[in-house]
Amino acid sequence: VSTTITGTTGGNFEQLTPSTEPALTTITDSKDATGLSLSASTVVAEGGSIVYTANLTHAAGTPVTVTLSNGAVITIAANATSGSVTVDAPKDDAYIDAGKVSATITTATGGNFENLVTSPAAAVTEVTDTINISTVSLTANGSVAEG
């Protein structure tokens, strides 16, 4: 930024001669970091719904599109700090216990940020097993002929 004095008045001086040299100021912009993290439902039952939420540390200037490792997409609206998406949890399986499901942020675009810093941490959800009762029946004829 540069400025010069173009004229003076007042002060009751006999002869005031302003300098014609410009005053120079250098402004250094430090890039402000904005954090982006992911959270998820802590526990859901098999066949339930997992809610993933993306959170910003500063409001977005424009919409932000966040793509997760499971293919889900979260949109954070302009002037907002979070957005969510609901994803189906694994369905009930009579042969396999549930377990844990995790997702991470793979890409984030938009927001008009100087420096968007994405957390690599996974959002983990425990999927609880719904108990299936399996019934086995055995039937046989009362007698069998020899031979």
C-alpha cells in the first residue's frame, strides 16, 4: 500500500513543506486454516441408519462438497459450519456378527477457504448384532424296509 501527502492546511506554521516521498506499507497475508472433520453415529443396530456429519471450524463462504470413502456425499451450505448424510448400516446376516463400519473424508471442494485442512481421522460406528433364531427340524419315517 502506498500513499502520499497531497496537501496541508492549518497548524499555524510559517512554512510547512510536506514530503513528496510516498509512505509504503507491506501487508503480509497469513493463510487462515479452516479445519474439516468427520463424525458418525456411535452405535446402530444392523439394518439401521448411520448419520455422518462433516464439521468446519469456520463458516463456508460457498457450498462445500465433502465426499466420503464409502461414496456418500455431504453438502455444507454457504454460511454454515456442518452438514450431514444418512447411510444404511449393514443388513442383518444370520452367519456373520456385525462389527464396525468406518469412513474417512476423501475429497472436499468449495467453501472459498484460504487453507482447508482435512482431518484424516476415521469416523467409526459400532454396528450391533440383531439376534436371529435359526430353527432346524429333522423328520424321518417311522420304519424303513430292509434291503
